[in-house]
Amino acid sequence: MSGIKILLITCIAFIAVYFFVRLRSSLFDLALLLLLLGTAVLFVILPDLTNRIAHYLGVGRGADLVFYISIIIFWFVILKLYARIRKLEQIITGIIRKDAIDSADQNKNTQ
């Protein structure tokens, strides 16, 4: 096994450990992570497999296929995070409005 394969597998393992220890997400998230990590390790150990899959899908090289899939995954993550931020903004706005109304009612009742 070459040095780059060892380095990549080590990085993948660190990502898995970090995810399991820090985030402790739902069962679906853990299953998805295991699937992605298993696929990543498989592609690192058997790089010719990505080339065969790429040629089957009409892509020139396996590295290009991995790059294209990564772009799609990154866009999905970005859009998911954007939706979560928007939802948090709406929740915070609602809390601030309620607090402002409650404060106004308290000030009205004390006068």
C-alpha cells in the first residue's frame, strides 16, 4: 500500500471518529456516513474501480467522476445549511417579536 493511500485512509478514519464523537446524529446520518466512508476507503484501495465506473457512466477518468460527485454533494450540503440558517433566522425573529410585545405589555401595565 502506497503512502498516499495510507494518508487518505487515515484522514477518512479521523473524519469518522470526529463525526461519531462530536456530532452524535441520527441513525440515518450515521448510516449515510458509514456508506460514504466505506465508499471512500474502497475507492482509495481500488482506484481502478472508479475508472471502470467512470467509463461505464461516460466520464473519462475516475478522478473526474469523484470530482463531479463531490461538487453535487457540496451543493447539497450548502443548500441544506442555507435552509437551516433561514429557519433559525425565522425562529430568532419570532422570539424577538414575542419578547418585544411582552416588554411593551409590561411597560403598559406598569404605567
